[in-house]
Amino acid sequence: MSRPRIAARGIRASGKPGRPRKPDAKRRSKVIGVRVSEEEMAILEENSDGQDLSGFLRRAGLGEERAGKIPRANREIAGQLARIGNNVNQLVRLAHTGRFPPYLEPVLKRVFQELARYRRELLGRPR
């Protein structure tokens, strides 16, 4: 017996999986190449405090302020939570296919939501 298709997170209205494409004006397609010395690179990495260097430079160059430094431990824990959340999300998707006990689906969804909330709090991001 086939189950009706449920619109799961990550499935677009077109039926294609994944995130919808950004409009051309918002898509980051331009690349800037910058050469720096070893000393400059060390300073940039130290100032970025473990953040993604390209994002750090983009925010700095565009004058965007960051809401304080996020401790390295928080970023590491947030990364672990994201990986755990990804595994939970895969289990939820499996539940949608009917190959998983249906009574666990709401529990897994709640766990996934809590993991995402903890991760946002660790990174100082609003809901």
C-alpha cells in the first residue's frame, strides 16, 4: 500500500529535493582573490577567532557587526549538535517512508527541534 507523499522539510513545491535556489541578485557568484603573507594570515585567523575566514572577511568588508565573539567551545559543541541533528533528521525522513515505527516520528521531530534550538543559543543567533 503506498503512502501519500508528505511535504517534508527540504522538499520544494516543484518536488525537487533540497534548498530552493537564491535569486541571481542574492547569489554569491563573484570571487575575490587576495594574497597575504604568512604573518598577515596568522593575524586574520587570530582575529576571526575560529570563524569561517571568508565569512569573517565578508562581514568586516561590508561593515557588518557581529554580536560579540562566540567562544570556540560553543562553536565546537554547535558543530556536534548539527551533526547529531542531521542524523535525527535522516531518521525522521526514514519515518516518512514508513520504514520506521510511526510512534517514534513525533519524538524524533521534537529532538531535532531541540537540537536546533540549542545550537542557535550556543551561537548567539535569534530564533
